[in-house]
Amino acid sequence: MAAQRTRPARPARYTVSRTIRQLQGEDQTTAPELFEGFADRQAQLEADLVTEHGEGVREHFRAAREVTKDWTQQDYLDAQRRGEEVDDKVLAVMRSGAAPDSPAALEVMAEHYQGVAQFWTPDRESYPGLGRMYVDNPEFKARYDAKAPGLAEYLRDATAAYADQRLS
């Protein structure tokens, strides 16, 4: 049997540059190419979560890969846009001064939960774990805190409140 040749992973900056060219109509990028270079980050995230939470985490990643296996570039972009919209709603609730366990926060967290549930079904234990990851993982914390300082912690507390009050 001949060994299968694989090309080395390209740096994430290559993928981002190519995506920008595609969005400007200068290049055609396939969905797998859009996320080329991010596979290593996802594998590391999965490994880190398995270390912290156990082998059961692998099933969540498998389920997400199954759901997205036939997605187009537009599907990924639409999911990203919907996620950003929910993040903005959470930020608005946080800025209003509402506590993470307030009715307003729980309503927007219902949208957050549904967004996550399109990939895997979080339960009373795993959903707050996701919220903790937003604070504990430097990339996630930086992403949320770039929107507003404290947003990662607010999401952590709101996911815990949602799980406590709405998940069985």
C-alpha cells in the first residue's frame, strides 16, 4: 500500500488572507480551505478539554464534526454571524446592569444555548463547563474581553445560572 502524501498545514494567516481575497471576489475558497490551519488549534482544544473533563468530551467534538461535515463556506459564515449576534445581545444585557441570573440574561442565554445545541447538546454539567472555558482558555477570554472587559466572566456566570435554572 502506498503511503498517502499530505501537504503540510498552512499557517492561520494564510487562511485568513485567502478568506479576505475570497470575500473581495478575488479568490474561490472551499469550506475545508477556509478552516485549514485551524485544525491544529481545534485538536489542541479538544485535548485540553479531555484532560480537564474526561474522555466524554470527545463525543461532543465528534457530534459537531458530524453536523458540519457537509457545510459550505456560507454555512460556516452564517453560523459565525449568528454567534456574533448572540454575543452582542449578551453584551447588551451585561451593560444594562442585569445580573447573570436575571430573567433578561436567562432569555438571551436561551438563544446562546440553542446556538451551541446545533453542534452538541450541553447538559447541566457541560454547559457551565463551556462557560468556564470562556474564562480559562486564553484565546476565548481574549475574544470575549476584546468586545468588553468582563464579558467572558459574565458568560461563565450566565451559563451556570442558565444550567441551574433551566436544564435538568
